[in-house]
Amino acid sequence: MRDIDIDLIGVPVFILDVDSDGGFRVCAINRADEEAVGVRADDVIGRRVEACVAPDFARHIIARCSECVAKRALHEYDERLQRDGGLRWLRTTLTPVVDPASGRVVRIVGVSVDITQRKAEEGALTEAAFRDPLTGLANRRRLVRSVETTIAQAPATGRGFGLAVIDLDGFKPINDTYGHRRGDDVLRHIGSLLSLTVERDEVVARLGGDEFALKLFAASPAELHHRANALGRLLDRDVTIAEQRMRIGASVGCAAWTPGTTFEALFDRADAEMYRRKAERKAA
């Protein structure tokens, strides 16, 4: 088999010899790998990995290569590299070379491909999947995930929390009188107001239409009800949008989480309380 000049390959390539004790020694790296990792081939060839790069990075490489040796098969993974003030994502494929006489993996060939742009696009798509496009708030999917995470962590954290569900009162007349464009402006304004009321790790979500929900931490049901009532007072006001004065209001219901309660059950309780409050407001 002819020797291949790995410097002709435009992506990072490295070759590691596997020592008899299971350690990994640099056999070769190309120019692209020198630039990616920040080392010179002359300084690292013939040396063990742990002597060539920072300890954390060395442990990462050794762990991945050890997995490849154990599997005796192609091993692929994504890794982040911080270089020159920028973050790069690489997808690295390790190929084991087996000695036919001993059956031992004696060498590993690694090839890395820059996937930074792909990761950025995946991140944008993921963000879009959990974000309400009109208000920029979380959507129902993100709210569900956040609440389920908080439920899972509750035994360890001991933090009390609950849901507040909000439905705007009299929103349809705003759309009918001023048009949907002004109605959208009102929804964005409400979203901004609600965002000012939450603390770290709390969530404001738009569920659709003129309905919002918040995950709120509270030490007791009484504290949760106090915060929900404050939200109602905050939203019961006149607002001026594009020089047009409009009256808005909101019915707010809440429910405190108790052990064993699912997101669906918690939401149903808060939603039912919201509709009870709405009926009381109409009767008044």
C-alpha cells in the first residue's frame, strides 16, 4: 500500500500508536490538525498524548481512543475546541488498525470534520421549536419540558413551585376594532410585562391565542396565589399602542405542585381555576 501524504488532506488528521500498556503515542498529524489543536507536529510526534495537550483535552482524547480500542470498530463523536477566542465543533471518526498476527489494535487513525455551522443551524432550529414566534416567549413545549425537569429535581431541591395560567379578558374586541396587527402588538406587550415579573429559572410561555402560562417558584400555595393575584393586577390596565388607547384585563388561575402530580394534572387545575376566576369577573 502506498504511503499517503496526510498534509494533502484538508481536514484534521491524526495517527496514534497504541502502546502495549494501552497508552496512546502520537505517530503523525497533518497541518490542518496542527492548526485545529494548536500544536506543532515536530513537538508532539513520538510523545504520549498526555504530554502534548492540556490535561482535560488529553483525558478526553484518551477516553475516546480507549472506547475505540474496546469496540474494535469505527468510533464517531462530536467535540468542541476553543481556539483563538472562537468555539469550533468537530465531528471526529476514529478507525482502529488491527495487527493480524496478534489481533491487537495497534494504531488509531482519526479524521475530523468541522461542523460548527451545522451545530449553529441545529441550535437555531432547536430554539425555534421551543419559542413562540410572535412574542419570543417560550411555547407550550418548552413550558412542559421545564416543568417536567423541575418535577424530576424536586426531591433533591425541595423547591416549591406551581403554574399560573392567564387568559386575557376582552381581547377579541381589540382584534375586531383595531385589527389583528394591533392585537399582535398587545400580545407582545403582555409578554414583555410578564417577562419582567419572573426570576431566574422561572418560565413565561405563550400557549396560543391570548393565553399565557408561567412556571413560578413559591414556598407555599399562599405565596403562589399572592403572585398570581399580583399578575392579575399588573395586567388589568389601559395600554396605549400606536397612539391608540385600549383596555385590557386578565383572568389568572394558579395551582401549586404536589408530589406525584404530572404536568397535565397541574395545568388542568390551574386552568380550571382560571376559568372560575373568569366567570366571577364576568358576573361582577
